[in-house]
Amino acid sequence: MRWSVRRVERAGEVARPIIRALERLSPVLDLVIRLWLAAVFFKLGLSKISSWDITIALFTYEYHVPLVLPAAAAVIAIAIELVFPAFLALGLEARLSSAVLFVFNLVAVVAYPDLSQEELKDHIYWGLLLLVPLVHGPGRISVDHVIRKKYMEPDDFGSGRDAMISR
């Protein structure tokens, strides 16, 4: 019995610095995910602006966005793809930005059922990654974190991981 307790203690001693190092990398990973997602959606928005005639044609004949005229859908899509990625990259209203982009991504999949398997995989991947800042928050390297730390009490956001870090 004594022998197994020592092994557990030794395993804890070995694991402790590894866990600390991984915890220090967490804000960097949060930032990388936000920046990568922001770049994906922002580039899509830029591509729509650069070829407006093609964008209108796609929204008229290919994408079937319900309840919205094609030109209005194109403008809304461009606005979403240019504004919310910028907020996401900064970590400003990152949860709202992630939610908007998540729903937008879902609408894109529904509105264009002719996606290839590869394109569908991309949308699934983006959707899953958007859940990270949506559920987890933007992380410590964000404007949201600075605002929260400066102006709000830790308990204002519950007892989540970020609330515990800022104490």
C-alpha cells in the first residue's frame, strides 16, 4: 500500500509542472483560435466584396437564404463576415461574435445544400472551433478580459475559469 502512495505522489510531482505549462499556454491557444477563425471569415467577406457581380449572382441563383432578397442577403453576409471577425480577433464581445458567426456558418450550410464533402468538413470544423470562444470565453489575451478585470467583479460572470483566474 505504501509503495502505491509513493508512486501516486511521484506521478503528481512529474505532472504538476507539465500541467502548469499547459495552463500558461491556454490564453495563447485561445488567441490563435480566435485569430484563425477571424481570418477565415474575414477573407470570405473580402472575396465577396472583390467580385460584387458574382456575389449577387451566387445569392440569386445558388444560395437559397430564406425570407431575404438576394441583394440584401449578400450585404448582410458581407457585413457579418467583415465586422464580427474583427471583434472576434480583438476579443471584443467575443462570445456575441462567436454566436453570430456560428449561426451564420449554420445558415450557410443550410442555404447551400450543394456543398462538397470537403466544404462541409470545413464548415463543421469552423462551427466546432467557434464553440471554443462561445462556451469558454475569449481568454486572457482579449479586450473582453481587460474590460472584465477593470470594471467588473469576478462573480459578475459566475464561477467560470476566467472568473477564477482574475481573482
